[in-house]
Amino acid sequence: MNSGILLLLLGGFLLGGAWSIWKSDPDTGVRTPPQVAFAVVLLVAALLATAAGILRLV
């Protein structure tokens, strides 16, 4: 399997994790700062992995 495809899959997995953390807000509807920080870190990692995967395929 090509490493570019693996990086794209990893990016999708990380993007799903960021979405899952973002949507798991408490009943009050207010997200905690660590929850927001972790979602942002996962989103950045997903974007980097996806960009690297695309560049490896090109």
C-alpha cells in the first residue's frame, strides 16, 4: 500500500476524532478549554496528514 494513501486514511481518522470531540459537549452547551484545545490539535494534525498524503501521491 502506498504511503500517501496511508497518510490520507490517517488524516480522515484524525478528522473524525476532532469532530467527535467537538460534538461531545456537556448538557450546558459550553465546551471546556481542554476540549477545544484537543479538538484543534487533532484538526491541525488531520490537515497536515492529509496535505502530506496528497503531496506523496502527486
